[in-house]
Amino acid sequence: MTAKSNSDTLITVYGGSGFLGRHVVRALAKRDYRIRVAVRRPELANFLQPLGRVGQINAVQANLRHSASVDAAARDASVLVNLVGILAEGGRQRFDRVHSYGTEQVALAASAHGARLVQISAIGADENSPSQYARSKATAERLALAAQPQTVIMRPSILFGPEDDFFNRFATLGRMSPFLPLIGGGATKFQPVFVGDVATAIADAVDGKLRDGTIYELGGPEVRTFKELMQFVLATIERKRLLVPLPFFAAKLKASILQFMPAPLTLTGDQVEQLRHDNVVSQAALAEGRTLQGIGIEPDSFEAIVPSYLWRFRRAGQFRSRAA
């Protein structure tokens, strides 16, 4: 019996040109879906087209702050995937507008067009959190489920991969600065998850393999403290730097200035608040199988993958000779 083809099924991916987005588009293209990539600047998303066949991937204009464009991008799609998110506010890009209001518009469009929804959130989403980012992510989850109860929600820990904003950011700091700050002493725990594994989980949700109306928490195989991750970065780029503990109150003071600095020096007060809480998969998610392993995906280790793209931060790149 010939396997059913997905070539007649249209998937709209909001925010498909971002770090996670390009991996999701690739995963969906490999499964033969037609993909509509909804982004603010479609002319900057043409690099996605080689990920699929001719005509398989098309970019359209949509802005989650404008409901009409969100609805137009949802027409004729069987599944909507919302990847849009910001890590810090700036200009018109506000947490409440992008995360909460924007997600609600996508969910309403899904409901209006009879489409399923896959919503990307974040571990730590909590409407009672002191972090505005975490509150807006939790509000987005609630609004999505209210508008489209079949929504599958994914909460990943920090994502790693060649274009990530975590390991690359601190490797850049390690090249520039004589020290790396350990906010809150560096005791916060993280569970880095490979962007490709998250993309596979999203593609499985699009396939209908995951439970509707369920929140999944996605983490990698290792839990490490912030300090341990900084030690790993420095060992990988082969640079000796001081690791300086910075209390939360001092970090909040510095953030009042650093929030105006360019990357990788940017630090906001809201990001400091997020670092007060561990960013790991909950015991409830583990017990209920709402994890990568629970859905049959064996997550990749950051220790195996990150060195393959951080070598460029070494003094002589990949050609530095090492003692046997």
C-alpha cells in the first residue's frame, strides 16, 4: 500500500524565518508538506526556499500585531504553527502584544478556519511570575487553549544549535571580555535542548501524533548549572577567563544600563528575573510522558554538538594544534 502523501496539505508557520523556524520548515519540508511562511519581512525569508522542492515553500507577509494579516496567512491551512517570540522588548515589540495578543490572533484564526494549532511557549511560563516574559508566555498559552482547545503547546528549555543566542553569545563575550558574570552565583539550572529535536517534535505534532490540548516540556539529556555551562563554553573555545559571581540585585542595577547596549552585552532586568528560577523539565511532565523521550525522541547532547560550531571562537579556529 502506498503511504499517504502530505503534498496537498498546507501548513502555515508564523515566524518561520527565525532560529527555530528554519529548522521547523526543514523538518516539515522533509515530510512533504506545503509550507506557507508568515513573517513581517517576506523578502528576507527567501533563503528558506532551497530547503524544499520548487514551489513547496512560500513566504507571505503577516504581523501578529495586525489580526487581518494573521487571518489571511491562515486561509486554507490545515495546521498553524506559531513560533513568534521576543526575548526583550524594543520599539513596538512588546511582550503583551507579540506573545499574548499575537498568539490569541493566531488561535482565533485557527478556530475560524478549522485548523489545528501548535504553539511554542517556554519552560517557566507562569502568570504569577515576576518576569513579564514568563507572564506573557503563560497568558498566551491560556488564550490559545481558550480559542482553540486542540492546541498542542511546546515549552522548550534554552535552544542550542549553530545559530543559537546562548552558547554563541557567551562564546563571543569570552572572546571579548576578561571575565564572564555568574548572575545569582551561577546556580540556576538549565536543560539545553537541540533545536533539531524541538523541530522534530513540532513536526510530529503537525502529523497529529501528539495529544491535543496538552503542554509538552522539552529538555535535553543533561541538566547543568549556569556556572557549569560557562565553564563548558570556556573549555570549548580554549580561553581562560574569570567567572565572577554577580548577586541578583547587582545584576538588576547593571541591567538598567546594559539593556541599551548592543548584543552580546545586552541584559535586561526581566532577563535577570528569569534567571532566579531553574529552566528544566518538571517532574510532572516526566511522569506523564510530556517530554521528548515520552514522545519517542531521544534528545541530543549539547556536549556532542556545540563544539562543532564554537570552534571559530578559538584563537586559531579549528586549526589550533593540540598536545596529544
